[in-house]
Amino acid sequence: MPNNSMPLQDIPCLSLQGPMLSLPKRIKRKSRDWLSEGLDTECNAPTELIQQWSPCHQHQQLLSKDKENEGKFILARRSRRRKQSKLGISWNHLPDELLLAIFFYLPLQDLLRISVVSKRWHRLVFDECLWHSVDLEGLTHMGPALQQVLKTGVRRLRCPRAFVEELHFTVPVPLQIVQLDLSSSIIPTSALECIICHCRQLEYLSLESQQISDKIINIEQLNISWCGFNNDHVKSVVYNLSSRVTHLNLSGYRENLTLNDLKVLVDRCPQIQTLDLSDSTLLMADSFHVFKHLKCLLHLSLSRCYNIHLAALSNLGKMVPTLCLLDVFGLIQDNHLPSLKKEMPHISINSRPFSSVARPTPTSWFIGSPSGRIMWSRMCRLRFTL
């Protein structure tokens, strides 16, 4: 709970309980003496009433009772004083808004534990305002958990290196996910199709090292690198991409991405700004004539496209005048790099060793580091911990 929040004991209506109920005996007696004097002078009360309030009279009554009970064994029950205050506040009396504000600061595991307290708490725990962003990294057998999270209306879901067993997967329609990270996860293709096909607001998606089907969705940034596609899969991708795509990572397809596929891709997605075709070994210098049709191209990656010769790279800057970043790792030796930079002074060459297209985590992260839990520059509020 933050420092600026007010715990229950600091609520004004509860602050009266402490000092009023824990006065020392001396103060209480003084207050009674003061009360007796006030009654004698202002209220003109009978002297008997004053004597009843006085401590001396009470002491005399106790002595007389002791004399009457001499020689007798009396079993008496001590009276129990109820410490309940009329001003006390129960959790059941707190409004939903206040309970949601308290639940907002609980971690995921504690939030799930309190959901079994009552039906009301269960309803509040799964309110969509508490499940805006969720991190389930590394969770095994996460099928039921994932299905429950999807029902909460989550908008940012991070599930890298997770495992979903084969099951009959159903999701509500439509899902409200905007950012989804399933990098290196093991998930049945049917379940993945079901999730993605119901995402109407999806803007960021990472399926790196994922086995997926031919269905591609309508988004702006797409990372489907190293997905194990064959040539038919690659053709299905380029023939179904949306014209809205501006950042695309199609690296890792070696002999499965051809020049004809590239022509279809450029024709369908003319607004591409960042294009990563690294490790596409079939591409040659004749592909540069295709790139010149991309009037908005800023960043091009052709690393390890070994059929592209060094002499042809110098012409790329003239064919694509908007180009600002060029990655050609593995094509040029370090001693030849200064001469190439001299021929293309307006282009930054080999300044980005890792692609950032739709990649949710920073390229410099390591396991266990806080930056490794960031998804597109933001942390998830609810996080599963092993």
C-alpha cells in the first residue's frame, strides 16, 4: 500500500477508539471526581447520587459485601465486557470502489487467495480493472489459467516460454487483448488460432519460434521470424498480410523465401517502414529493384543473405533514398565497413545487431533481470512467480 493511502485505523471515525478506550485509571477517576463535583454544584443532585459516584463509597460497598460473604464459598462468573464499538467498520460495509482500490495493490497469488472469501470478493477479484496486464511467463500446464485470464478482459498478456497442454479451448467473444507475447511458448495450433481470431483490438503480437497455421491477422507490427515455415507457409503469409503492416520480421526462412514472394509482399504492404529478411539465402542483388517501391522504408535487415555481394550494396542507398538503417551482418568484413559507410554517409550500417520488430522484451535482457519482464516498454501489473 502506498505511503499516501489511508489504512483502516487512520479513518477518522475509527480514531476515537484508541485514546478514549485506553485512558489510565487515574484519569478516569479524576473525570469521575470532576463529574461528581459538577453534579453537586450545577445540577443540585441528591447527595446519595454523589456518594454512589465517589470512589470511597464504592470501596465501602465492597467491604460490606466481603463481610456478608465470610465463611461462604461463592462461585461467580466474571462478566465479559464486549469490546465491540458502535463506530466499528466491517469489511462488508466497505463500498466496491474502496475494496477494488485495496485489491489493486495485491500480487497475483494473494489476489487469487482472497477470491474464495465470499461471492462478493470473488466477483470483485475478477473485475477487469484489476486484470489490465498479466505476466504468466514460464507457467506450465497453463490452459485453465489462461482461459480464466482471458475471461477477465485482459488487455496486455505476456506468456513467453509457457506450456499449454492439448485441450478443448474456448474463449469469450471478443477478446480485448491489445498486446500479446507468446514467444517460445508451446501451445496447440488450434488454441492459438482460437485466441488470435477473437482479438479484434490486437496491435502488438510476438510469435517468435512459434508453430502457427496459415491464418494471419490485421495488425501493424508482426514478428513471425524462425517459425519453421516451409515455402507454402511463406506464400500463405505474404498473400494474406494486411496493407496496414508497417513493421515486419520475416527472418530465418533461408531457402523458403523467394524473389516472387518478396514482390507479392511489397505489392500488398507498400507502407512498410521496417523490414527484416535476414537469413533469406535465396535473395540476390536483383531484389534491390523491388525495395525501391517501398517509399517509406527506413530500416532494412539483410544479414546473412550470402548471395548479395558487397559491390551491390553501394547501389542500395541510391535505389532507396529514404533508407536510414541497414543491417548486413555476415556479408561484409570489418575492414571493408569504413569504405561502405563512406559511400553511403546518410545510412547507419550494422548499428542494430538484433531486430526490434514487434519484439516485446529489450534485446539486452537476461533471465532474472527486471528488464526481462518488460513487454513493449511497460511492466505487467500482475505477475506469476515460480
